[in-house]
Amino acid sequence: MTQELDATGLLCPLPVLKARKRLMGLSSGSELHVLTDDPAAIVDMPHFCNEAGHTLVRSETRDDAMLWVIRKA
């Protein structure tokens, strides 16, 4: 199962908080695709995944935003 979260326009810590809330409703192994444009997300998203035990599958630049693909632990 894959879900998407558009967190563009949100500043730290909101993208991480919204991602955490969305991941809580997903089953283990599901993926969440998060789109952010907050410069702090470059540090925050990998740190969140590491601390929570989720896998950061990949991150990529998309125009003026970053796409984060997170697999729930």
C-alpha cells in the first residue's frame, strides 16, 4: 500500500509530525511518499526515519520540492 502526503508550504516540525501521524495508520511495509519544500526537511526526515525505525527508501529533488519515500517499520 502506498499513500501520498503533500507537506509543501509547511515548516519544521510540521512535515515530520504529519508524516508520523499518517504512518501510524499504515501497516508495516507500506510506503508513504512525502513532498516537502522546507529546507530543514533535508535533516529532519532522515533523522525521523532513523529514530522511528522506518526505512528511508529514497529521496529526490522535484522542481522546488523534495520527495521522500518512507517504508513503515
